[in-house]
Amino acid sequence: MNLKQILSTGARELGTELTAQQIGLFLEYLDNLKTWNKKINLTGVESDKEIVIKHFLDSVSVVPFISENSKLLDMGSGAGFPGIPLKILIPPLEVTLLDSAEKKVFFMRDVIRKLQLKRVVSMWGRAEDPNNRVSRGCFDIVVSRAVGRIERLVKLAETYISREGKIILMRGKRGLEEWEELKDKPNKKFRLLESKELSLPFGGHKRVILIVGSLK
């Protein structure tokens, strides 16, 4: 099975149909990622197939939880996951990519330019820095992919989401257990709205998606 087939079949298994144009954009993204990865450390995943499964299809898995016209912040985006794949899949989405590694921000900007993506920006800074120039309280969705402790991520995301916004946490197989461990924490302001356990196509890697919203 070639990469196009893996992308198409895998996305379909996750509930998303890819167009030929979208597949082309993903393959261009892959080529650029591999070129840059020779110079800077963007991902430890090296084979084309693994990148497609562990990064691209993993990003595809959250599509069902995102409305088309949402304003989305990808907090700790790294090499652009899941923000850039989500922009490819949902063109009306307005996306802000935030990362503290300047070289990764340059890479994401290069991808945005080469793929000719509109209404998506890559910004350098730490999520906890009040001077990072990212707007507060205005995002419909803040997404974070397997970076750091849930308690800290939710606290950071809180400043960015709108009143009715939600936080999407992409976790490993212990995702639900990690959330349960927060039950006895004081001053808890958020609740679990929805969760989904899944296995990535072609590898069986376990993932948990947590959808979190305010108690208000």
C-alpha cells in the first residue's frame, strides 16, 4: 500500500474523506518535513509511513470535534501537528500555531507558504508568557497534542479560550486515567464534556481524545 492509499484509507477509518488535492498537500508537507528534519530536530519518527500514521492520521482523528468556522489555537504545535493538518482538512478554519522553539516556527511558516494556506499564522512564544502576542479569551478551540501534564495544559489554555470555548487534549492510552487523577484537585474549573478512545489505523497505537469545557 503506497502513501496515498495509507492516507486515504486511514482517514476514512477515522471518519474523514480526503480529496486528491488534500492528499497532495499532505505529501508536500511530508517532503518538506523530511528536508527540514535533516537540519533541525522536528520529529524522531523517520519513516514516511510512520510520519503519515503517527502525525498526519493522528491529527485527522480530532476532525469530528471541530466546527468549520472555528478559531483554533494549537498550543505547543512543534512541527505543526495537529494545526496544519486540520487547516488542510477544514479550509475555513482560522488557525494560530504557537511554539516556543523559533526554528520550528520558521519551519511551520515555510510549510504555510509552500502549501499556500490562508488564515493560518505561526507564532513564537511560550503559552504562559503574557507578552507572546497571542490574543486572549477569543479562541473557540485550544488544542494540545500530548505535551505536558493535563492540569498545567488546561490552566494555560484557560486564558485563550472564549467563554463558550473548549479544550481538546490529544493524549496517549492513559488519557482518561490522567483526567480522573484531577478529580480531587482544588479549584477545578473545567469538566470533561466528551472522550474518545481509538487506535490509529495500520499500527494500533492507542490514543485518547479529551474534550474539556468550563463549569460555568
